[in-house]
Amino acid sequence: MINCILLDDESKALKMLEKKLLKNHPNINILATFQEPEKAVDAIRQLQPDLVFLDIAMPNMSGFDVLSQFKDPEFEIIFVTAYDSYAIQAIKHAAIGYIVKPIDDDALKAAILKAEKNISMKVARENNRALLDLLNQKSNTLAIPTQDGYIFIKVENLVRLEGADGYTKIICKNDQEFLSSYNLGKFIDLLKNRHFFQAHRSHIINLKYVTRYLNEGYIELLDQYTVPLSKAKRKEFLTLMGQQ
């Protein structure tokens, strides 16, 4: 018997998955179901399930964020996603299972068989760590939630980030722009100890792409866009630029 926890912020999707598991997979014992990621994290720590069905795109805390709450997660994961491309390559790379909404019975069966094999081989910690290493700060790639799913961006391609109304506009070196559901504060944490600087409460810049400082209190970047520099940050900025 495999003990599992289900997490999906969509009530309908959660109930459908639970129904399919109860009907077709008697070897899966559902310990609890959750729509709130924070509650699921507490339950996973307390109940220590063998398997977690984990929705990826959720407000406030993504499935990847949930996984990152655990230092060495030893539970097997089956990711659940409404999209078939944005995170699949990273998940495949880490040999972790996934299913795409709406859930197909055969796909669910295959994912469970894979999970059973991984559980028997006790490789969950290794696989989860591989995925976390790809997604977290140790990686040169950021996994960023957008309105359409997730995008993977090389850190060196980020020119600047601009916060507005709880969202963040991301501008890359190739002039691509993305709108992320993360607020700017989240990116401050993600880009900590890198070549990034919060020039203003609404702006983070890549110091590598600074072209000049204007006396009126603005920073010009590679894309010729000017970002305001707060007075309290000027000394720190000039010091950092002297170290580049």
C-alpha cells in the first residue's frame, strides 16, 4: 500500500483525481487532500507520505515552491499540470513522474507504475534533489511562473525586472518580455548574491548590463532604458559598479 497526499488548488481537479485513484488504484491510500499549499506542507512533514500528487501552477506557492520547503524530500512525486511543455523538460531530466490535465486514465496508470518503481528503488531523494538543483539558486536557470505556465530563463539573459501591482515584468537581453505572477520581493530572494541590484523599490537591474549613470539619478541599461536610482542606494550602487 502506498500512502499519498493530493495537492491541487482547483477543487474540481482535486476531486476528479481522488475519484480516479479510489476507483482504479486500490493500492493507493489517500491520507489527505489539500487546496492550500501551506497546509499541505505541514501535513507532508507530519504524515510522511510515500507519494505526493503535486499541482505545479498554484497562486502564492507553486508546486516547485512546495518541494523547495523540504531540505531532502524523500517522498515520491507525481506532478500535475494543465500544460504539456513549460516544466516537462526539467521534470523529465530529474526522472520524476507527471500527468497532464485533463487526466488520462492510461497516463495516470503509467505515472503510478513509475512512482511504485522509484519508491521500491528508494531514489526519491536523489531525483528530487536533481530537480531542486535545476530550479533553485544553484542553477543558472530560473523557473518563473507566468500567466500561461512556467518559463525557464538563463540568469545571464536577464537585463531588468520591474514590479507592479504584485506582478513582475521581466525584460531579457533578446528584448523578450514576460509577466510573472511572482512579486518583485520573490525575485530579490531568488537573485540574491548574484550580479543584480535593487536600484529602486520597483526595479531590479543586472549590473552587467549597466552602460552609464546619469547625474539626475537614473541608470541607463543595455536596452537604453533608464531606471530610477533611489538616493539611499546611490553610494552602494557606485561602490558595486567600481567592483565589476
